[in-house]
Amino acid sequence: MKKGELTRSAIVSSALELAGLEGLEGITLGKLAERMAMSKSGVFAHFGSREELQIAVLKAHERRFAEDVLLPALSRPRGLPRVRAIVERWIDHTGAAAGGGCLWIAGASELDDRPGPVRDVLVGMVRGWQRELMRAIAQAVEAGELRADLPPEDLLAGLFGVVLVLHHDRRLLRSPDALARARRVADRLLAEAAAAAPSARPRPAPRRPRESPAR
Amino acid sequence: MKKGELTRSAIVSSALELAGLEGLEGITLGKLAERMAMSKSGVFAHFGSREELQIAVLKAHERRFAEDVLLPALSRPRGLPRVRAIVERWIDHTGAAAGGGCLWIAGASELDDRPGPVRDVLVGMVRGWQRELMRAIAQAVEAGELRADLPPEDLLAGLFGVVLVLHHDRRLLRSPDALARARRVADRLLAEAAAAAPSARPRPAPRRPRESPAR
């Protein structure tokens, strides 16, 4: 990596931390320069605009999210074990983010009424994540491990709701039991999506041996 | 109402509209004065501080929310009919808010990391609303219409998740089917919370005739 790339990467890391504390709109040239012990113009030499910097921060968050949540879960077998691993990691990721919460969730509120390239990038990322989860759900339906009569987008909405409530209850209400509750509600949603499968068919379909969740 | 109170009330209405568009932090003296065709000092003569104005806006939203959601539902019989009425109205309220969304949800993101009196007021309102919903759920459990083995706070979290996802999908993703999906997911949560009640007891308890939802 060249020196310019290293500096750029360090600025993005610092901006990502700052965004965790103060939101995407909290990323200002002045604050970043102070954190980096650089001049304002030195910081902005690396980015054509504040929007470009915000987009770089969203991309850095997406990489971290993929490393934390999606990639490890993809090593689990297709079907319900993979769906469970994704959901568990997603909940842990959202609950663990010390104070910062999830930048996509916080960013949704900041950007939902601000048309522009940053909002477009965020929408694309959220949709991309939903597609990944929908694919994992569809594979579990195909494998006969999740009910075929339940619209997959409804299960996705239920799971997404668990994560949004966790984010809200941790950040606003500071509920100490938010994480445990999120895990219970998600488990119940998955159990209900799975449990009725045999009765939805004339006879229980043969099942692959059920693996325990990733963690 | 005296003239001063009328003016104050008109300022709060205008600020509530503004907050629906730009958030609680979007309420500025300058913008309000412009909307009211008043001087800045004229607007602020009615409020001791910007925080006091923000709190007045939150209270106005709470009144409107109670009128839209809670009070009409309280006219339904205790138990599942009342829970259903609350949930239906809550979803309609969140889905209908033309563009503005729910000020409590938007405000949660704005205020969750800003300690102070405005945040405290919002937390108190959200907790108050949760208590109302918990009370309605507890009555339905007592009436034997909802499962006693399901923690009421888990059902509450599930329903709250439906509303948060609706808000997110309408505002950020502009999903045309967000409202229909929210209704389906909420119906399923309530059906699952209700359906297992008979099997949780040795014999089905006698049930009151099931009333159709309020709307």
C-alpha cells in the first residue's frame, strides 16, 4: 500500500469511529483533522467531497459487517444452520457495538429524507444485505427446513424487527435485558417458521441431520 | 384561551410539522419564525429555551398519538380485541404519517446519544407507551386469550419490531408493500401468541365470543 492509500485508510477508520459516536452527519472536516492531528486541507486532499468521505465510511462499515456477520455464517451448511448463524451473528454484532450501534440503522434515520448519493449508497447496501438473507432463507425452504407457506420477506421483516428493537432498546432505553430478549424473540420466530413444516405436508419429509448453531 | 396561549399553541403545531420533516434537531428559531411570519424573538418569547420547545413538540406528538391510537382502542373490550385494536391503529398511524413518520422513532435516533432533558422526556414517553401496551397484553393473558407461557415483553418486542421495520421500510426503502407486510407479520405474531393457548392448558378454557377487530 502506498503512503497516500495508508493515510486515506487511516482517515476512513477514524471517520468510522466518529460516525459510531456522532452519526454520519457528525463527520466534519474539523473533528477529523483534530483526531488525525492533521490539517483540514490535509484530510480533504484525500476525498473530493464530504459525501465521498461518508460513502467511504459506509463501505468500510459494510466490509466490517460482512466480516463479522455474513462471511463466517457462509461457512455453515446451507439451510437452517446458516440462517441461524447469520441471525445470531447479526444480533451479536448489533448488541455488541459498544455504544455506537449499527451505522446502517443510525444512518437510515439520518438519511431517509435526504436524497442524494450517500442515501442511494445506503439503500443499495441495505437491499444487498436483505438479498443475502433472503437467499439463505430460500435455501432453507428448499431444504424443507423452513415452512414454504410463510412468505420469506415476512420472516425477514420479523428478524429485522428484532435487530431494530435491540438497537433502539440498547441505545435509547439502555435496557440491560435487550440482548437476551432479542435472542429469545429471534429463536421463537425461527422455531415457528420451522416447526410447522411437517404438518404443512402430508408426511414429514426426510430431513438432513440437524446441526447445532454456529456458536 | 388567551392570545398568548393561542400563539404558543400555533407555534407548537408548526414546530410539530417541521419536526416531522426535519427531525427534532431540525427545529430552529429561524425556520419557525419564517413559517409563522413572526420575528425570531417573537417566537422565542413563548419558550424559555430550544429544549423547552422540543419538549412541547414531543408532548403535542404524544397527545396526537394517544388520540389516534390508544384512546379509540380503549373503547374496545379488554383482552385480545383491545390488543388487536391498539396494534392495528399503531401500524396505521406509523404507516400513514405522510412522509413524516413517527417522531418518537425518528427522535430515538437523534437523541439516543444526547443526554439531557429532551432525551429524558422521550424515554419517559416511550416507557409510558410500553406500559399501556403491556397492560393490554396482561389483560388478554388474564382473560385466557393470549398464552400465559409467552413473556409479555417478548410479544411487545415483536410488535414494536413490526412498527420499526414499517417506519424503516417506508422512509428509507420507500417499499410500497411495507404496510401490508407489517399487518401480516403483526397478525401472525398475535395469532401465534393466541393459538397455542388451549394446548398450554389441560383443557381448552371457555372463551368469550371472539370479536372482529375494530376496523
